[in-house]
Amino acid sequence: MEENFREFLERLRDAGEMIDLKQAIDIRHIATLVDQSPKALFFHNVIGYDMPVVSGIIRSRERAIMSMGCKEYSEIEFKLQKAIDKPVAPKMVASSPTREMVATGEDVDLFKIPIPMSSIFDGGPMITAGVVICKDEEFGWNSGIYRFIVKEKALTGIDIVTHLH
């Protein structure tokens, strides 16, 4: 199944798995609201930001199954293994929705992106599932999912636990 992110969100809506919140929401309340909701939440009006926030999209078994285009939870492992065994080569395109907003150089400002804090123990806004793909001269390619703290408008810190990765 090929679908883009917007189509996936629409599928969640159609299945009753997402709630659209149109009222103004303070970004400091997003993590708590997501924790309390059995559904994914789409925040259309985050105070101080020009873009919406969606969260909790794979936070349930049902939504995880939907996100993978599967019918049963047990299918996910097989689908992932198939992707590892027979990876699809990347396809270069001239344009895509991911290029709707591009900032470079002095225009980069992470503070314009509504990045919430997930916990009272976070030292600032945290990107909680940032994907890193890197190549080491000696060991080759590696990828991982890490937390990033936004430190400055164009600077993050990364939480790398070396014994785990």
C-alpha cells in the first residue's frame, strides 16, 4: 500500500482513531493531553506557531497495525523482515510534499517548529524520535532513533547511549 502521511492521517480519522482539536492549545499541555487520550490527537491551533502538531499516531496496537498497512499485529514482524531482506532502492524526485518548507543557513530556526517537552524532566523542547542515518569509515552505514534537545535556533544536542547502539 502506498500512501502519504496526510492520507494515513485521513485513514485514522475515518477509522475513528484520531481526534481533531481546533481550539487554541498551549504547547506545554500537548504531552499531557496525548498521555490522557486513547486516540491520536491533531492539534490544529498551537499557540505561537504557524503549523499544527499531530501525536499518538502509533501509540496503540490498532494504529501501529494501520501504520504498517497490515491486518494483524503478527504481520508487522514479517513485513519489516521482508523490507530488511529486500530493501527498495531510493527514488530521486524533483519535487515532493517534504520540500514544501525548506530552510537553509540563517533561515534555519528550530524554535519556529512546535516541538513539545514530553516530560517535566526534559531540559527543553525534545525531538523524541529523531532518525539518524550515518556512515562510518570503518564500520559502514548505521541508523538509529535518538532524542534531540533543541539548544539554539540551529543547534541540537543528541542523546546517544553508546552501549545500546
